[in-house]
Amino acid sequence: MPKGYRSYLPEQELLLPPSLREWLPENHLVYFVSDIVDQLDLSAIHAVYEKEKRGQPPYDPRLMTKLLVYGYCTGVFGSRRIQKRLREDIPFRVLAAGNEPDFRTISDFRKIHIATLENLFEQVLAMALECGAIQLGRVSLDGTKLKANASKHKAMSYGRMKENQQQLKEEVKQLLAAAEAADEAEDRQYGSQRGDELPEELQRRETRLAKIKEAKKVLEQRARDKAAAEGRSAAEAKPEDKDQYNFTDPESRIMKGADGIVQGYNAQAAVEPALLLIVGQSVTEAANDKQQLKPMVELIEQQSGQRPEAILADNGYCSEENLEHLESAEQPERRIEGFIATGKQKHGEHRLPAKRGTLPKGATQVDRMKRKLQTKVGKAVYAARKCVVEPVFGQIKQARGFRQFLLRGKKKVKGEWALLCLTHNILRLHAAMQY
């Protein structure tokens, strides 16, 4: 007797339309995202559309926001990939509820409302902190380099700009002379002629020359701003020959990251240890973290509504000024304890016992911090840093596959990083509620 199988009839049509919501379990992430977004204040997005009375009705902002948030939660970042999922993926179809915006609509929505999407980070964080009943204690701070939407091969140094500018000027002169000679020859042969457009070759070189001139102005202004910030004379400041300018995303910088030299941004995140929630985030074009401690402490308090008791950070944040800032608050309750590495440890150095005796007179803040981290308590507290902040970057870059910003310009990149951080917090909150 042949083996019997369960019924399989691919051509059989359903008598009644199915409910897609019944195809997913009740605790699916898509429902959690939908409920979270329904609680957010999207009035700033609505206000943009209420001003425009012409044209077809736009898609509901709740729908578009849910698509982006769920996409970033599941590692689907590109607008074309989201549109593809709207046709093939059940969770996306459940969110869309029969709608199918195309990739251009999704992309434009993200670009137009990126500032509002950035502000949603604080709303989601407030929900997460309240649901988890979390009070900020020791917070781990770190930065990670992410590629910009620009190639490092589209960058040019200030020194090379000066060389190319002179070379292009000479080429333009030669082309103008050649064009003038050709005009004279044609005039002798054909009489008076009219030509309204420059030769194509001349246009190309003049365009490149104009771009290089503009890039030089930007680098020179950066040099003046940097000199003014350091208390030097801005009038005499000049860029170094190695200073770079990228023609695709001028606000990005050449940086050394884990994957080598990249054209990118330095994304900052502060993480609390209980649920690994990101409680403070920002983006800077500075490759060095030395100047990021003060603004990040302020952002943690602004974005989370709480002031941390202690900050854990690697040696990239260590400086006399930063350590002094943490302990210099006039009110004792406003002071923050620091556990900041003073340098890279040699192999086996963490096993050495702390030196005995008092610190010498005139010991700096860095000396005091170094001694503090050599104690048993200091070692134990600082050892927790890598177990808190590093996994967060791993989940964003490795698990979800975000390696490069899709938008250009620091303002839009900050919004996209905030979107990544708020979706990380949604994922952490969803995971915590499964137990």
C-alpha cells in the first residue's frame, strides 16, 4: 500500500480571503513595532502634509514610520529592499495593510522627515526606561566608525588641490588660446560666426576648477575655526597639505576604523548595563574621541532625562580636561565618577597588583585615574565596559548588517544613526518582554 501524504493542492483557491495577521504568532516583532509607533507623537510629520492641499492624499505617516522602523529592526535598510519585502514578506504586508508605497516614496519620506525620526529616539527611550524601571548607574561610552555614503577615492588633499588648481588654470588658458585661434581661422574662411556655448573640454575643466576653489575655501574655513577653538589667531591659520575634502559628502572625514581607512563618521553611543539600552547617542566628524566626553554626558542627561552615576570609557576619552569635567560639578550629586582607561594595557599588565602608598604631590588627574584602575574595585568595574557597549555595536554592524550610512551630510547622518539606535532599543525591549 503506497504511503499517504497530507493534501497538497497549489491550484486550490481560497473561498474567503485570509487574514494575514493569523499567519504570524501573537508575540511577533511586527506587532510590537506597530504598537510602539502608535504611541509615538508624529504631529511634526502630520504638520508637513497639512500645509499642502494639492495632489493625491499621501500615505499615512504611521504606516511609513512603521515600515522604516521595522526595516531597520530587521536589517532591511534600502528603500528598494523595503518595497521588495512589501510584495514578498508577510510581516511587511501586515504592516502595510494593503498599501504598497514604491521605493521613491519611502526614500523621500526618510529624507524629508529625518529630523523628526531622529527626535523619536527620546520618546522610545523614555518608554524603554519606564517599562524596565531603570535608573542610570554606570554607563559605558564608546564610538564606532561607520562608512559615509561616499568613496574615499573621491577625496582630495589641500596640497593636491593647489597643484591641480594651477594645472587646470594652465589647461584652461591653452584651450582658450586654441579656441580663439580656431575662431580666427573660421572667421577668415566663413566670415562672422556666432557661438553661444563653450567647447565641451573647456566646460569640464572650468567646472573642476570651480569645485576645487570651493573645496579650498571650505578647508581654509575649517582651519580658521579650529584655530579659534584652540585660542590661536584665526587670521593666520592655514590648512595642512594633508587635510582632506570629499566631493561626494564634504562633511565626512577620512578615519581609521576596524576595517582599515574609511571615509566616514564617528558614531557615539552610551549604553546602560541592565537591558543594554542606548541612553545617549550622537554622530561627529571628528576621528578622535577626546572632545566627545563632555557633549555625550550632556546628551545622556538630555535624551534619557537622567544623569549617570559613573562613566566607563576607553583611553580614547582620557584627558586632564575630561577627567576634571566629571568631578568638577559644584553640587556633589551632579558629579560623575569616572572609570576611563589612561592608555593601552600591555599583555598581562591587568594581573599586576596596584602600587602601594600615596600618590606623589602634584599628581595629575590621569595619574589618579591610572592608580584607581589598578585597584581590585577599579579593575572589576572597568572590565564590564566591553561586555556592555561592544555587543551593541556588534548587533548593529554584524547582526543587522549596517556598515554604511545611506544618507549624506552630517545632519541627515545623525538622523539615521538615531533611527538605528531607537530600533536597537525596541529590539532590546521586545526581547526583555518575551521572558
